[in-house]
Amino acid sequence: MAATSLWRRVAGLLGGMLAASGARAVDVPVDQAEAMVHVYQGGGVTASGPALLVRKGLAERVSLSGSYYIDAVSNASIDVVTTASPFKEKRTEYGLGVDYAVRDALITLSTSASREPDYDSGSVSLDVSQETFGGMTTVALGYTRGADEVRKKDDPGFAEDVTRWQYRLGITQILTPRWLASANFEIVSEDGFLGSPYRAARVFGAAVPERNPSTRSSRSLKLRVIGDVGSGARTAVRGEYRYFWDTWDIRAHTTEFGVSRYFGDAWLADAFLRLYSQSAALFYSDNAPGETTFVSRNRQLSTFNSVGLGAKVSYTFKQVPGQYELKAHGSYELVQFKFKDFTDIRTGSPYAFNANVLQLFVSASF
């Protein structure tokens, strides 16, 4: 019980971002409803739309959830404007889930499906979290299988499949009455059409369709430490590091630092800094000097780094412990991308851009 109280205290200081992973496994998630509006703008791409989430418990051991998400995308990215025409499209995603608490374990079964004009995606996931050592340690296991269909606009004869398998293992450990640590390991395997039917590569300066391998396996390890460092001010800090590597020879590092603090009983502020860097895939080339089996000029497979600086503010309108809580949230992040070996062919200079991410949402637990 002491372990649960500590986790909830620290998770609350972080604006609820970690609450789902920190609650006791024997407790199903609380009844909740969320409504959000999100906006992304950067690199010629604008994506916006609403998102809804509703969760309702049945008796004391079962909780059902449903979600709805829309992305209205206006795309004039550098890939589009240099090889094709800007376009607009809409992506819609639905999700369903059920949580079941049994003994010291929480079992979650979920499914999601999304659709857009030239891409359909669906997945099924199973996750199990188990408390051990009197609640001091929580072990989580997860598996997801996804199946996608890739199509091409104005080409009804083009249809390719993608199958994905994802395996997850996580451990959360209470170190002291004020500090928590977690480690999460993930394996993802993909098979099928892993490129874009629209994207072009360059060979001797000439545009050719990109050719990616049909299989890819990746691994990632994420370490996180979070602690309550405030006395009367209720302040928490966190540090995270993630290492990613795959069979395409991409290596990526993500480091994040954050701090959260309550101002009075109603206001909670969170600020963070995220640093990311990655190396290029084996077959990536800005302008290949010769024909090879695989070739791509996808900038997401190139060598680049990004810096993200963000903040989040939460305000509690009304709170009745044990009955209901109503909150409003707003977050903003500025991300700067710099590419080392991807050239803007319009200027001949290395490509770079800034992106803005805005989220506004309200949540109610009852």
C-alpha cells in the first residue's frame, strides 16, 4: 500500500502522464472521459483534429474503453513539393480495450483500426502487468500484432501488405520513498512493403522509385528515473534515455529531462527538454553514385538530430476525492530538425525546419 501511495504522488506531479503505468495492478483504471484537439505544423505539413477517449468500469474488476481520433492532413513537405503536388487527406482511427484485474495482475486486451485514402491499418494487443515483492516491483509484458494495407492513389491495381509483431517487457522498481526507476525493452519485426509508393530516390541525379528491404527488425531500450524532490512545494524531476537499433543499421539516441511543480492546489506546470540523434540506414543516399539493390532518399532514414522544448499546464476546476475530478490541460512543444546528409534540392543546402505541436484537452474522472 505504501508503494502505491508513493507512485500516485509522483505520477500526479507529472500531470498524470505516468499514472497509467504506476497504478496498482489489482486496480482497474478509473472511470474517465477525455476530449482533445491537436495541431501539428512544420516542414510544410499541417495535421489537426479531435480525439476522444471514454473509459467505464464494470463492477470492480473490469474496465472498458473506447477511443476516436482524426488527423486532417495538409501535406506540402519537401518530398511532396519536389516530386509531386501538395495534397489533403483525412485519417480516422478507432480503438477498443478491456482491462481485467485478477489477484495482483492487470490484463489488458485492446484493438485499433485506422483508415485513410491509401492506407489501412489494424492491430490487436495483449498486455499483462504483475505486482511482486509486496508492490515494490511491477513487471509488464506485452504483445501486438498489426496488419496494414498500402495502396496508391489513382492506381487501383497497386496493393501491398505489411505485417508487424511487437514484443514488450518492462520493470518498474521503487528505489526509495521518493525515487522510482523503470526499464522497458521492445522488439519490433516488420515484413512486407516497407516504403512509400510515391517517394523517389536519386541515382546519378535522376529520380527513381525507392527500393527498401521487405523485412526489418528493431530493438529499443528505455531507462527512466523519476523522483519527488520537493518538500512543501511538491516538485518532481525525471530523466529518460532511450537507445534504438535495427537491421537497417540505424542507431538512435533519445535523452529527455523534465520537471513538474504544483502552484497551489489547482495549477500543475511541467517543462521538458528532449534531444534526439540518429545515424543513416545502410541503403540511404542523398544522391546514390550507382545502382544498388536497395536505395532510398527518405529523410527519416538519414542522419539527423532534433531538439524539442515543451511545456504543459494543467488546471483542476473541481475535485471531490473519491467522486469526480475535472481538469483542463494545454501543452506546446517546439521541435527543431537538422539533417546532415539530406539536401534540399531547391537550395542545395542541408535541410532543416521547425515544427510546432499544440494540444488542448479536458479530462474528467468519475
